Amino acid sequence: MAKWPWTERKFNFDYPPTKFPDILERFRGTPARLEERVAGLPAAVLTRRAEKGWSIQENVGHLLEAERLPQQRVEEVLAGESVMCAADMTNRRTDEGNYNARHIEVLLNAFRREREKLTARLEQLDEADWGKSAMHPRLQQPMRIVDIALFHSEHDDYHLARIGELIQAFA
């Protein structure tokens, strides 16, 4: 599981801000990919934990919890903040979220609604906004709005890969 932990990953944001429409399509597509990945899995598989780490449903719950962060960061960049808010690296909200007690459809629908809300906000931006930036507190490098969308798409894919590992192990 997770041979390359999320917190050890580095990013090069060396592409032009005009890549934003392409990245936004990837960002927009996560709910559908997530729904497809877990479709038809029994609750026993969805809620089973590996020796270390979260269950499939807890990974979905984490993605739902994490939706607040890019929303807040985009607004901070647009407001001219110099440093973005930091993520809670303890993941307390996910650990305390009791996601295994919820129905997967409720989690998936909530994630889809939040992602649609943020995608709609990003679609409203002027092209001049795509390159606006603030310092990312953990990475200690500037992150533009286009980079926020890519960074969170990468985070989505990281958890989709964890879900895939759990499916392989338990289904």
C-alpha cells in the first residue's frame, strides 16, 4: 500500500496557466471515476480496513473532507493572500468522520455536489486569474490557481489508487 506517501511527493508547476481548461476537465471527472470504481462493491469490502490505513469508504470520506481545502485556497489566492492555509496533516476530521457507518451513495453524492460547486467556481474565473498564486505552506513554493486544480487532481488520483489497492486485496 502507498509505496510513495502523499506527503513525500514534490511537484513542478512549470506549465503555462493556459493549461487550466485541460486540468479542469481532469478535476471535474473525479466523481464519475470514483463512482465507477466502487460500483457494486459490497459493504463488507467498502468498510474493510487494511492493516494500516483507511477503508474504501474512509478514503471517499477523506476526499469529501479535502474538498474544503481547494475551495478555501482559491479564495485566498483571489483575495491576494501571500500564503495559503495549511492542510490538517493529522486528518483528524477523516479519522473522526465515522465514514464506515454511512452509506456509500450518500458519500459519493456529497462528494459530487462539492466538486461540482468548486468546478463551477473555477469556471467563473477570468483567464487572468489562472496564474495568480500564493505560497503553499508545506511545499514551500508558489502555487497558482491552475496548480491548485492539478494538485488536488493528483490527490484524488492518489486516493483512487489506494481504493484500487483495497479492491484488489479484498474483493
